[in-house]
Amino acid sequence: MRLRLRFSKIGKVRFVGHRDVARIIERGLRRCGVPVTYSEGFSPRVRLSFGLALPTCYESEAEYLDIPLDPESVVDGDVVCTGWREGTTNSIEQLRTALNEALPTGFEVVTLVIEPKVGPSLQESIISCTWRFDIRGGNLELVQRAIVAALESSTVEADRKKKNEILRENIRDGIYDLRADGTSELGPIVVAELSAKPRVIRPSELVEVLAPGSELGVARRTHQWIEREGARYEPLALNNSRTIKDLA
Amino acid sequence: MTSLWPRLEPLLPRVEKPARYIGCEDGARTDIYKPEATSWLLTYPDTYEIGLPNQGLQILYELLNERPDAFAERSYAPWTDLEAEMRRARLPLFSVDTHRPAAEFDIIAFNLSAELVYTNVLNCIDLAGLRVRASERDDSDPLVGAGGHCAYNPEPLADFVDFFVMGDGEEVISEITDIVGAWRVTGKPSGSRDTVLHALARIDGVYVPSMYNVVYDGPKLVSVEPRHSDVPPIIQKRTVADLADWPYPRNQLVPLTEVVHDRLNVEVFRGCTRGCRFCQAGMITRPVRERPASQIREMVSKGLERTGYDEVSLTSLSTADFSDIEKVVSDTIDEPGTCGRVSIALPSLRVDAFTVGVAAQVSRARRTGLTFAPEAGSWRMRQIINKLITEDDLYGAVRSAYSQGWHRMKLYFLTGLPSEMDDDTLGIAELVQNCVEIGQEYTKKASVTVSLGGFVPKPHTPFQWFGQNEPEELQRKVDLLRSKVRRNKRIQLKWHSPGASTAEGITSRGDRRIGRAIEYVWRRGGVFQEWSEHFDLALWQEAMNASGLSLEWYVHRHREEDEVLPWDHIHAGLHKDFLWQDWQDALAGYGLEDCRWTPCYDCGACTEYGIEHVVASPAPPNGGSQGTGQDLATGHLVPVELRPRAGIGGT
């Protein structure tokens, strides 16, 4: 069995890097007594399997994490806790509350399920992500024009830093959706669905295309998408009753 | 209250490790701002990763935030990339808790853990928007304070810092808050700064450099004397008598980004009386004050449960000396909440107290790195420095570790010690090779990392009169050892830069005039001097020349018995004649026992202040006077002499 979480990362904590997020979550799981499993070897670590790594400085309302559980500790859909919570049994909702108390402000578990371990890993199955970002100092009209031009063209050239060199690549095939969506106090807001395969395309690569000389404001991942039988799904959809608190 | 966050946020995507600057730690207080309260900005003048775990700073942070009429926030030196962005955007130094500007606090207080951070202190004062020289600051500017081990020679920073605190801060911080609070309610009118500093100077343990006149005779220091009759001529350190009264930090900060010592840290005792003659910490923090084992257990289990850490460090200057350490370790591992998955770090292990029993307990959990500090390569040298561990003690500890499953360990050594000869340096190679051979009896992977530091004599130690080796001589010794161990692939040799040791020497035993050199280095961009990528000895040499100061005078010459030392007006309890006698005993090769288990020899640390050791066990670990029972009265057949200053080559 595994626990699959969807969590958000909003506000100051957007500056925390991916590896640090893993450590934060590990501590949170330990505080809540989640019956995690450990890797083998000289220095066993908690098994955690994330969706696509979120770049440092980006916010998200759609982070995913699979946590393999000790199968014997799942009883009637509830979790029998260990460690510091030995002797307590938590429903899914209780566990969500406990995790949110244990995680730092800015991280929020929005939904979670316990399910059998089947199918490919999150990382393998994510095909694209939807992003919402603003462009600091951009001009809405010019951005809109650039979007139209990009979508009409078969090539969109963008620079990408790779180690010590800068690669220029055509990313047009990786742009599934691109539109302007009003303005924030920083500048025009753009919504984009960008491919995750063969490589992840980041909003920062689009800024130079849409508003040369401007800077990425705050970017937020709003969705990660997987494909099943030709249709597009989120690994965990949000309940209608639950909306993400905007902490920014 | 002003938050600089909206201005800082756009800069962060441009810098390395932006999570250093966001705060948000578990345990951080963001709700404590009170417009009428006395506010402290506790500042660690190095990076966040180095500064965050600092226990002293965290203890004071909690104590101040418990007071209804005060609050404290924290700040760390911004790395050079953010500093450049901040200066471009005219953004001042800020607290990480609420991102308030530093200049809005009543007190900016620095933790001085190492001398090479002094230029960062100046940089932080400047980034706060204040004049770096204390005499040029305005009445309403924040007071700049400093404490920590390096404050025991405050003179090099005397021109920049308004007040220093000597010793344990738990009690004195409250007294300072009262005085500054009273000043605060007057609105800090013109001319009042001198009055509040005068009041601070009358608190036990507080030194206000501007209340003292310094008299020189050529290069010689003649005196440091109070300018007022009600200001004490000698500043006495503060010591908390019983650690049991101070179970802090109760809520250790848990950072969101990885820092050094990223684990639960529980201080098991303070002070050390092993009497190693090179060790400033062991001299100035006497006597030994153990925390009750039951309190340690509670702090460990509550701390682990609250933080979610799976590693705990039992900290002190020599943790294996704690009474019945084996029991403390096994209780920690047996704490049910950890499911047996907790690792225990024991920093600063004495080899004569690290037994198979302790090794076996520690290795029941995940094994942490092991570090031993024999400090010198020969018994002769270890007698001189009073690190009275025999080769067999070391081999016994190493065998305990390898037999309990460790594959590697780290050994610390010093070079450039008084009267050191090449045979002593080469003795390190022999010791280490023997350790590796012991390891190979247990595992094919056995290896040893040797860390070699250049010895910098420190104030308030018996070696304070010793002339430090020149960087060339230190480098020669490093090379000597390197050539000896290079072929052995199981030995990794790391060494501290001899140039950095020289700069540390300038700042460690300098007088007030050294402030000119520190300011010179800072003005030419010499920050983060502890970081090799930023360190440049040439800049320090240039600074000394430009300030008309001599490296030979401040660093390399041997001091005279009757010489006035720049820190003579600061008292750590230790009688100066005790230290001089211990220096003479060192040169004669006489050892000195640990007074926690043997009769008092009146160094002054207890008798001066009417306090005593708090030690649960009347017997040393592993038996014997220093744990080994060797005859300490042997000494050398012929007293050794110091290496003559002119020659290089080790006599």
C-alpha cells in the first residue's frame, strides 16, 4: 500500500529547494508516526517518491508524493501510527490534519489517499504541467501579441542553461497551451501548459520569448498531468469542497 | 513595523541558496513584535548554514522572547551575491524572522565564535546602515554588542563594538535588557548614549571599551584603565552555576534548508577541566557543570518528538567524559518513539574515555562519524600540551570503533605547538599508520582522515605567551607530514591554510590597534575570511603594513612574563600566575591532572566566583587520574626550550 499526497508550496517557502522539501516532509512524517518504509543498506532512508521536482523559487498547488507504507499498518482504510504516535490510529482526514500541523507554514497537504501500489512511478507518468506566472515589467499587449505569434509559428526558440553552456532550442512542440490571463501588480499573467517529456520546459524559458528583457515574477505550478487511455488526468483531483488557501 | 520582504523577494531568485534568507524555521517567532518592547537582533556574522545551529544564540533568542517587555529576532551575514544585490537596491541588513531592518532594533548583538569573522562584523554593521566606528554613531542608533568565546579578547573589535559580554549569557542578557529598556523609554535623547553605556559598564561581565583609556609605550601596551571610578578595572566573566536551571533551548529551531549540525543538539555539560594547554574553551568555561541525566533524557525525547529529527548530538567540550555516558546513550536509543532509528553524534571524544561499551551502544543505531583528537604525534608533545592520552589509549579507542563496525574515522592534530620538533610531526604519521593497521584487522575498507591545523595561541591559556609559527614553517611541517603519508591510500590528509592561521593569529592576540588592520581588510572587500575562496593573506599583510603594525610583534614573537597582555583587564577566573606556572610546567614536560576528579589546584575559575564542579560521578571514566593512570610527574629529563625565533627547522 502507499500514501499518495497532493500538497501545495506557497509563499516564502517557494525558495526552499527540492532536496530540502524531501527532508522537511520526512521530518513531518516522523512527527506524525506515519508507518513509512526504509531503503536497504548501510544508511537506510525513508522511501519517498516525488512527482516532477519543482524548481527552487516556484510555487505550486499541485505537488505529488508517494510514500510506500508498511502494509500491516493499514487497517480498514485507517493508518495505524508508529513511533511518537504509537497506539493511535488515524483516518485519512485525521492524518491530513496532523501532517498540516507538522509541516511548516506554506506547505499544505490538500488531499491524500491510501491505495495499492500499482502502475508506473509518478515521475514516469507525468506528461505535462500547467503553470501560471506573471512577468515583472512586461506589457500585456506585447505579451498577447507574442503569444499569438508563438502559437502560429512552428518554431519557438528559447535559451536554456546547461552546466556552462547556453543551448538554443526549439520548444514549440512542448507548448501545449499558452494564453494571457489579465495582469497582476507585477505585470501580465500567463497560463501555459508545458511538456514534461522528453524534458521539462520551464516558464522561465518562455519569459525571454514573450517579453524580452523582462523578468519572471512568481510562477506557480497549478497542475501536473498524467495520461490514461488517451485522456488527461491529475494524479489526485481536488475535492470540490476543498480549495487551496492562497498564502501568498 | 517595517518589513523589507517585498523588496527582498525579487532579489532572491538571483542568488544562491535563497532559502537562507526566508526564516520560517519551526520554532521561529514571528508574532513577538511589540512596539514598546526592547528589541535585540541576534546576529551571527557568518552564513546562515553555519550560524543557525549556534546554541548560544538560540538560548538567548528563547530567553529574550519569554520576556513580556523584550523580543529578539535573528540575522546572518548575507553571502556576497546577495550583499551585492542588497547594496545595489539600497536594502539594509534584515532579520530573517520578520524581515525588519536591523537599524530598527535597540541592540544588534554579534556572536563571536571565531576571529576570522571580524571583518564580517564590520560588514554587517555597515549593511545595517550604521557607522562602523562606535564613536561615530548617533545617540539613537542601535547599540552594537558582542559575546561568545572570542569576546575574551575584545580589544581588536573595541573601536567598532559598544559593549562586550564575557561568559555565559543566560543571566546577564536580562540585566542588559533592563538597562537598555530604561534608556529606550527616555526616547534616547541627545547625549544619552554615553549615559546608557556607562550604566552597562557597571554590570558584572559587561565591558564597554569606550569607558577605558589605553596607554602605549611604542609598540608596548602599558595599561587599559577605566575612565570613571565606578567602572571596574577588571571585568569578571559570568558563569551560570547549575545547568539544570537552564534547560534551553526548549524549542530548537528547525531550519527549512540544510545547515551544519542539522540535528537535535542537547548540551550535556558546559566547561572542561582536562586542562589541554592550547584550548581556550577549556580554560574560559570552567568549572564543569553537568546537566542531570534525567533532564537530558527529557530534552532528547521531547526534542526529537517535536522536531522530527532522527539524529541527536550530545554536545559538550568532551562528551565521553559525562558521568555514565553509556547509560545516556543507551537510554536515548531505547526511547520507544524513535523505533530504534535514531543516530547519536558524540562530538569531541576523548580517546581514553571512548570504550567498547560506548562504541557498542552508539553503533546499535545508525553510525555517525567518529572524530578523535589526539592533537599531537608524540607522548613528549602531548605532555607539553597536557593532552595526556597514551598511544595505547588511542589504539584502544580506534579498536573499539573498528570492532563495532566503523570503517573510517577522523583524527585531529595540531602542528606548530611549543617546542615542536620534526620527530613530533612525523610521529603523527606513525600513529595514523598504526590506526589504519588496526582497522584492517576488522575491515578491508578501513581508512583514516587526518585533519591538521596550524596552532594559533589563544588568550587566557598557558600558551598565550608563545610565539606562533610563521606560515612558511607551518607549511613546511604540513609538507613534511604529507610526504610521509602520501603513499598510503588509506590516509587522507587535510590541512588548514597556514595563511589563515596567521590572520587568525593577528586577530586572536591583538590589542586595540589591530582594529585598524581589520577595518582596512574589510574596506577592501575582505569578508568571509573563513572561506578559502575569499581569504587572502596578502591583504592582511598589506593591512598590517598600512596600519604601521608588525606581524612579528603581534603574531610570531614570544611574550615576556611581566608583559601587559591586551586582555589582562578581562578576567576568566584563571590567575595569571597559575597560567604562567602552567606554561613553565608545559616547557618542563609536566602534566597536570583533571581537577574534577582530583584535589583543587586553585586555577581561580571556581574560587574566584564561589562556584564548583557539578559532576555526578566521583571517578573518571575508564579509571585513572586522566583516565589512564599514568605517572604524570615524570617530565623531561632536561627541560625543553622554545624554538629560537630566528631559525627555522625545528629544534
